[in-house]
Amino acid sequence: MPEEKKIILQVEDICKKYGKEEVLKGISFEVRKGDTKVIIGPSGTGKSTLLRCINQLTIPDKGKVWLEGEEVTHSKKSINQFRQKIGMVFQDFNLFDHLTALKNIEIGLIKVKGIKKEEAKKKAIEELRQVGLEQQANLYPAQLSGGQKQRVSIARALAMDPSVMLFDEPTSALDPELIGEVLEVIKMLAIKGMTMVLVTHEMGFARSVANEIIFMEEGKILESGPPYKLFNNPKYERTKKFLKKITELYGESDEKND
Amino acid sequence: MIEFSFINHILLPPLLKGVWITIKIIILSAPAGLVLGILIAVGRVYGNRIISFLCTAYTTFFRGTPLLVQLFILYYGLPSVGIFFSPFTAAAIGFILCSGAYHSEYIRGAIQSIKKGQMMAAEALGMNKFKAILYIILPQALRRAIPGCSNEITSLVQYSSLAYMVTCIELTGAGKIIANRYFKYTEVFLVIGIIYLLMVSVVTKFLDMLEKKLKIPGLG
């Protein structure tokens, strides 16, 4: 039963202001083990800021975050200990440009986790294999396609054995023909039971993979629920309109026929 | 006519001694200046307000005053407050401090050219600022700074000649003594010029090789 699954991530009343502009106006949600939550909403509604508030890359003005029952905000523990357990994938990949695909994955293991070099290499190769890129291990980011870069960056985050993965529009910077390979990898993670929070505009993907879709607008959660409910029977007209618009724009090619 | 026996027997022996001093100054000052430059640049970009201000003040002073004045302060000025340096030490310290200021500007520019996402990704992995700078930012920034820093090191080879103004008899100083004694300014300074040219060529070649060796696709 889903209700009995352990809560991995809990976000409570997160607020963030930039100057006078309130970007987040009190966001709360929780993510249970194995959940895939998809956050959608018009651009500029603070979706990316919200993700960055979770691992404190952006410090929220107010609100709390818990990871596996431990409070991340206001913790005596170093934030870096929490960040190790929160994998993050960025829209523009942010692979380390001076390191090969393999070394991009190794560096966190060696410098953050203190794992020995040979062991780190083994683990890194394993992760590359998972995303289908062991052949590209010794190529630098500039020698990889966008889709390959994003797969390496997913492998880099996975190598740290995170409790939860955050994806910030992982396919928005990709050419259309490269989106599929990245979504494929994320889907595989969902099937394997990885706990994930995704910000994305890929509605077909959201519909087939998410347990819950959170619709955000103007810094607030307008409504949330399982995909079938939001797509077929949304509470608000605004949700309906947004979903219609975005589906027309991005298509539904990834929809499951069930 | 240039007299070769003069060059071979009278000029070259003291010049070679001088060259050796020049080389020692360069070998000491170039790497130390570079390290200082890295520290100042990192302090300016990532330091808190006080550190950043101090680093800015440092570069402003050393880039804003003549090197010769700096050397005079070190060698002739500081003894009045009880600090004594040998001529060689005073010269080396002066060159390190000065080239550090110039290096820091090249390196700062390079650091600031690195995309913000690099730091963010490093921190997202759980690296602290120090590790992120050391393992992610500097390896990229220093590669980008190589052309500028090379320029500074070749300048250092040339301005090392100022050492003789604080009585550290290096190449130029050694030559000047001979030139004065024999009134052969053209020959002496022509030979000295050629020696500097050779040294700069060697340094440039070395730095070019280094740049090629460190080259990474898509970086630089």
C-alpha cells in the first residue's frame, strides 16, 4: 500500500523572495520511497527555485526540509552530508568540462565520499553502463551530444547512491530527437524504484511515469493528484488550460496505452 | 667591429655568472608569483568582504606603483624599520609580489569566465566550497589563464633586469659593469639582449608545450 511507504523527503511551507518578488509562497509536499513526483506549471512559477531550496543551493527564507526524517534546514550537520544523498540533474547538464565522462562520475566518489580510486572507477563504469555510455567513458563533455551529457550527469548523481533524485527540466535544453534517450533512462529509474522529483514539460512522460503531478502557479501549489485525475478531471480551469496548452506544444508521444 | 676575443674572454665569463643569478631569480619568482596570484584571485572572487577587499587593495597597489619603487622600498626603505634583505632576496620578493598581482588578474578573469553551473553541480554533489574551487574551478580556470600568465612570466624574465638597481648583480648588472669599464656599450648590450631573447624563447616554448599538454577538448 502506498500510504505505508516510508517518507523520504518532506518539504514544509517553503518561502523564497527575490527582492520584492515572492517566488515561492509556502510550498509543502512529501515524497515517499519509490515515488515519482512531477512538478509542472508555467515558467517563472518557482519550480526550479523550489528544487534548489530542497538541497539548499538556494536558501529559503522560511520553511523546513526533512530528508529521511532528519531536518536539512537548520541542521547542525554540514549541508554537504545531506547533499550527497540528494542527487541533482540540471537543465544544462553542468558536467565538469575538464573531466572525462568517467572522471565526472569518479570525482564525487573520491573527493566527497572518500572512496578509493580503483573502487570509484569500478562504480563509475557500472553507472555509465546503466545509462548505456560505457563506450564514451574517456570522452570529454565537449565530445558528447546533449543527450549523452545528460545521461552522464544522471550517472554522476546516481553514483552517490542518493535517497532521492531531483531533476530540473532535464530535457529542456535538448534537441527533440535526443529527448527520448534521456526520458528512457529516467523511466528505467522509476521502474527500479528510485525516489524522484522532476520538473518537466514532457506531459506524455509525466502521465505515464508519475505517481503524482503537482501543478504550481505563481509560487503556490494550485492542485496535485495522480495523473489520470489531473488530466481527465482537474479541479481548476487553469490546470486544464495549462495541460491542454502544454500537451499541444510538446505532444503526448510517450503516453502509455492503458 | 665587434671583437670576438673581447666577447669570449672578457665579457662572457661575468655575464654567465650574471645569467645564473637571473635564472635563479626567475626559477624562484615565476612559480611563487603564480601561486600567490592564484591565492589572491581566489580570495578576491570567493573571499568574504574583508578578504576580497584586502586582495583588491593588494593588486591595486602592486599594479599601480612602479616595480622599481617597490624594489627601492624593499631594499632601501625597510631597513629603516629594522627589516634587512640581501639584494638577491629583496629582488626576488619584489618580483614575486609584483608578478603575483598581475597573475591574479589573469586568473580572476578566468575564474569569472567559468559558468556558475560548475560550482552549483560541485556543491550539489556535496563538495564544500574549498574542494569545489580546488578540484573543479581552478583546473578549468588555470587552463584558461595560461596565455595571460605566460605573458606575465615572459615579462618577468625581462623585468628581472631591474634587480641590479638594488645591487643584485644579475645579467644586466654584470654587463653594465663591463660596459662601463671598457666603454663598449653596443657590444655588451647587444650580447645581453640576445641572451634575454634566448631565455624568453626557451620560456615561451616551454609554456606553449605546457598549454598543449594540458589542452582539453572544449576548454580554453
